[in-house]
Amino acid sequence: ESVMEKVLQRRSLRMRNMQRAWQESPEGRKILDFRRSLPAFKEKERLLQAIAQNQVVVISGETGCGKTTQLPQYLLESEIETGRGAFCSIICTQPRRISAMAVSERVSIERGEPLGETVGYKVRLEGMKGKNTHLLFCTSGILLRRLLSDRNLNGITHVFVDEIHERGMNEDFLLIVLKDLLPRRRDLRLVLMSATLNAELFSSYFGGAPTIHIPGFTFPVRAYFLEDVLEVTGYKLTSFNQIDDYGQEKTWKTQKQLVPRKRKNQITTLVEDALDKSTLGNYSSNTRDSLSSWMPDCIGFNLIEAVLCHICRKERPGAVLVFLTGWEDISSLRDQLKAHPLLGDPNRVLLLTCHGSMATSEQRLIFEKPPQNVRKVVLATNMAEASITINDVVFVIDCGKAKETTYDALNNTPCLLPSWISQASARQRRGRAGRVQPGKCYHLYPKCVFAAFSEYQLPELLRTPLNSLCLQIKSLQVPSVGEFLSSALQPPEPLAVQNAIGFLKMIGAFDEKENLSNLGKFLSMLPVDPKLGKMLVMGAIFHCFDPILTIVSGLSVRDPFLLPQDKKDLAGTAKARFSAKDYSDHMALVRAYEGWKDAEREGSSYEYCWRNFLSAQTLQAIDSLRRQFSFILKDAGIVELDGSTSNKLSHNQSLVRAIICSGLFPGVASVVHRETSMSFKTMDDGQVLLYANSVNARYDTIPFPWLVFGEKVKVNTVFLRDSTGISDSMLILFGGAVKCGVQAGHLKMLNGYIEFFMDSSLAECYLQLKEELDKLIEN
Ligand code: ADP
Ligand code: MG
């Protein structure tokens, strides 16, 4: 026996002793009692046996039955108990970073250990794990990254892939890779966990793997649809012709006037009208699109407020969970509710939020019991649908929508827009109210709309651009990306794959034969969209690294500029102060970030954020992402360690603009000036509008022929969220040939140049660069 073996055996014994000591302690027993009350416990032996006897097992069970926190833990405990604790290494993936963190913390509490000991987590930018960690919760993205460098997952004994029913892109991708790995690693065990009942799909994908269902236990939940909600709340809505221009300031104001809060029962206008007349009666299941325009979200807010009031006044105790589409809605609704006499009173209502980017401290609050006679209200994204369980929820309010990225392969455009959820999601949301006692769920849409929902949501793989995915697949040394993807659970359209490959060729990540270039290899290592990754490399090459670093980090975290519903004007003015006639949201971001760093040094960052309507939390996230990117680029030798030359040209605004263009292309809109007005046209959507909070929305004229943009959002019309003005020459030199009617020569030259750079030393490059740069800037 090797020395190593002996060491591990000794450690396994120690692990067993510690585990037994905890389970026999009073506190440990109490937690064990709780764990034994979960539905998963009854299936424990069957599960362990199935895992021992089969390489792949599929497990389904109601949310909250104990899949995530218990199943990997049972396995760990059983390995420890049989004296093999130190030999096992279990990974459990989560679709979202926040659930990986919350779950690992919960499991380590259940084991009476500090986080980072036997149980740890790892997500982008953060992690808690040590050499004694044998159960690791991580995002699916992290496991994929590990697979890039360690194709056989050496040392890992068990992989749990959780929440597969969500059909996230990373999960679907993981399944392809793992399916391919299993024959090579006969000893590796794979467990798939899913909340809903389509286990057969996954089982047959893995050649008929056994499935185990954990019978759930939930209380009945009474469903109210909009018809009933209106009756319950005595609330009536305006006829919606008057308010169909959602997104405009004036709509909101009108809305408030039409719905005086204090006279709830006497509100004059009428949705009932709308409800039984033509508008809703004749929707069929293939008109999901037209559905989305029937009720603007701002009405939804007032309706939610009315339902909340009703619950707080008339209903028995119990927490309320409100499903909204995203952070913007959550924060504006929170602001609205805070101004309400009942709902805004902290002695009566504890108002909390739950979304992907909340801080850990905030996250803990949502699990805690509120003080006596205070009602907990949690405003959440669809994250609270399955991956996070709040125990004391008795009431659910479901707006019926979720933000979903959609992808139109024909036009090759990604869009992020709130759209109707599936029937499966609606049921799942409803189920969240019946965890501890019978509950109630208020769906804020009529029953006929529910009937028109599709049964399941389309898998993410079929509704997102595949750029990043194809790059990652290629770096797994797969010969043909298309062939690889055709073995997915539900393969994407060949056209979508072709688009992605074409894009990767255009930005120079793939060469003509679809092989990874040096740039491509590097981009696959960056945890960011490849085009933003390229923007970073360009920023480094063209010596304006810092501003580009801030922009790329900002675009991959989220916008730090807040837009409170009732202070839109003030917030807009505050943001405009960061744009000294730059005509650029991206440069406003750079200035805001730099100002924040200064304020931080002076100890006044809190005031600074408050005054300028900035989110401190987002700025912090941007800051840490900046550090990570900076580290990776320095490590790769693309930026010098001392940063001496990488910022030589950061003050050159034209250059920074050009580099922004190089990253955001083909996100370009032309600026069309008419006598008194200005309009914008993208290549495929035609007419678009600027988002109210964009600095460019404040001008009557823009002295640039083009705007490049990072994101567009469709709410009836298409809005550009963020944009920067650029000139013709910037577009020609740094954009691309596609659809612009411009020769591809420049782009080729640029890509060739980057390749040269990636392959040679900095000094060599600099000489070459200076010459080229001078030429480019002169033009
Ligand atoms: P599933 O993965 O099947 O949805 P989980 O394993 O996440 O279920 O949760 C099982 C149970 O453990 C929940 O119903 C809840 O009672 C409890 N639980 C989970 N996370 C926490 C937490 N952070 N704090 C307190 N209890 C929790
Ligand atoms: Mg779970």
C-alpha cells in the first residue's frame, strides 16, 4: 500500500469520528431530526443503492423535497461512514451562483462545520474550499471550465447535475460532454436531478438510465386568475388603449392619476371591459407574441400593490413571494411599495428582494423568520421558482413573465425581453405557496392567457446565440462543432451554429478552417462573451486598457446607474453629468467608476453613490471583475505587469470609441437626422428607440453618424439600452465587413495584427503598433 493510501485512510477515519460526534451532539440531533422529516429521506437507501449500481441515475422530486441539500450529502455521509471519506470527491452543479453559495452554506450548517471544510463552493470570482473539501457546489459554468483543462475529470468520483429541468445552456452542454466522458471513466458516477416530471427525456438520453421519483408532500394551493383577483381586491383597470406606449414617462404619470390609491373601490376605469371583449377571448397558443402586449407592466405594479394590501389586511399570517421579471422591476416596485402607508411601514411589512446579484448578507435575510406581526414580502425573479426555497411562503403573486433571452437565427439577433412563462413554470410558482400549510396563488393574468402558454419553456440552447458556446466546444478539441452539438438533447438549428461559427471567424477567434486561432484560445479562457473578450485584448493592444477594462466589466456585470421609477428625471440628470458631450453611455460608465474609486479613497463612496444614483453593489462587482480580467491579461503577457504602456493612449477619446466599436460590432444603429427630430435604425430591426436613461436620449442632435450599442431590449418597440457615438472611419476600420458594404480587408488586417500580437513579445509589438496606430488615428 502506498504512503498516500495510508494518509487518506487515516484521514477517512478522522472524518468518520467527527461526523459521528456531530450526529450524536444535541444540536446535530436536532438538525438530523429535521433532515429526516424531508421526503428525500425515505428514499435514501434506494438512492444510494441505485448510485452504487448504475453509472447514471435520474432523480425527480418536488422542489423543497431535499434533492439539492440532501442527496449529495447522503452520499458524502455514506462514504465517510464506510471509511472512504477522504477518497471521494463529489461535485454538485447549480445553474446560478447564488444557489451554489446558499446551498453549500446550508449543507455545512447541517454538518456542523464551517463552510470551506468538507463542504465548499466555487463560483465566478468567489469560492470557499480547501484541501479537505470533498463536496463542492459550483455553477455549471465552473465545471465546464474545469473540463477544458481536465478532460477526464481526474480525481472526481461523483457528479450531480442539478435543476436539469430548466434546460439551461450550460446544463445541456455539460450533459453532452459528460455523456462523451462516461465510457472513458467507467468509475465516474453521474446523478441528474430535476424538479418536474419529464425524467424520461433525460433517462433515454443516457440509454435508459434508471429513474427515481421522490414523492413530494405539498399542501393544496388555491389558484386565482386575473378575473378572480379583480374581484378579491375590488380593483379595476384602465382600458388599455390609453396606456399602450409603455416605456414613456408620461404613461406612468397618467397611470397614477387614473388610479388614486386611497379610493380603491371607486376607481372608475375598466379592465372587465377588456377582459370579456375581443382582445383576450381569441388568443390561441401560437400567438404568444401578441399576448405580451395586452397588459403593460406598469399596471401590473398597481395590481400587485392592491393584492399585497389585500393580503396584509385580510389574510392569515404567512410570507408573500412576488415573482417579477428582473432587477429593474424589483427595484422600481420596491420603491413604489416603500412609499405606501401600509406596505412601506417596516413595523408591519418586511420588504425583501431576491435576485441573481444580491449580496450574501441580504440573501440570508430571506430565509429568516420575520418578527412577530410583521409580514415578510419577498420580491423575486424566477430564481425563487425552483433553486431557492423560502420555507414560510403561504402566498404567491405571479406576474406571469420572466426575462428570457431569445434568439432569432434568421436575423442573427439576440434580444433580452420579458416574455410569458410556460405552464410548467406557472404551476411551479404556484406550488411555492404550499410548503408549510395550504396556500394561495394570485396569477395576474386571465385563465385564457394561461391556457395559451406553451407547455414547457424552450431550452436555452435553442434560444441564445451560440458564439460563446461554440468557442468553448472548440477548445475541448472537438473536430466539428456542428457534429458535437447535433448530439445535444435537443440540437440547435444548423443555421444558428453556422452564424456562431461565422461570427467567430469574423472576430478572428477561428481561422478559415474553423480551427482556434491564438486569439480564440485566449478568448476561451476569459469568463466573458467572446466579443467583449476581444474588446479587452484590443484595449490592451491599443494602449487604452483601463477605460476598456471598466466598460467590459460593466457590460458583463450590469448597469450601475439606477433608475428609480419616481425619480427618473433626477437620475437621468445625474447620469448626464458623467457625459461631457461624449455621446456615450460607456464613457459615462468609465467616469462614474473612476469617480467612485476616488470617493472610496476619500471614504465618501456611500454619499457619492447616493448623490449620483449609482449602485454601490454593482460598482463593487465591476471592480472585482476588473481585477480578475486584469490578472488574466497580465498572466498571459498581454498587458505588462507594471501597466506602464498599457494606458499610454487612454486619454485618446477617438481611440477608445473605436475600440468600443470593435467589441460591440455588429451592434450598430445609424443616426438619421430630420429637420426637427432624430431617429435610429439598426441593420435588422429597422426603427429603434433609445432607452430613457441613455445619455444619448437627452440630445436633439448627435454629431455622429452611427451609434454602437451593447444591448437591445424589446418592449413593444426595440430600445437600445446603452450606446456610443462613432464616426464612419471608426466603423470601417474597427467594425466589420458584414452588411456594411465595406471591404473586409481592414478587418482581416486587424485580425492578422492581433494574431501577430498574441504570438510575439510586447516590445516587438510596440514598434509595429506605433506605426500602425499613427496611421489609423490620422484617418
Ligand atoms: P430541493 O433541492 O429538492 O428543492 P432543498 O434540498 O433545496 O430541496 O431543500 C430541502 C429543504 O431544506 C427545504 O424544504 C428547506 O426546508 C430546507 N432548507 C434548504 N435551504 C435552507 C436554508 N438556507 N435555510 C433553512 N432551511 C433550508
Ligand atoms: Mg434544489
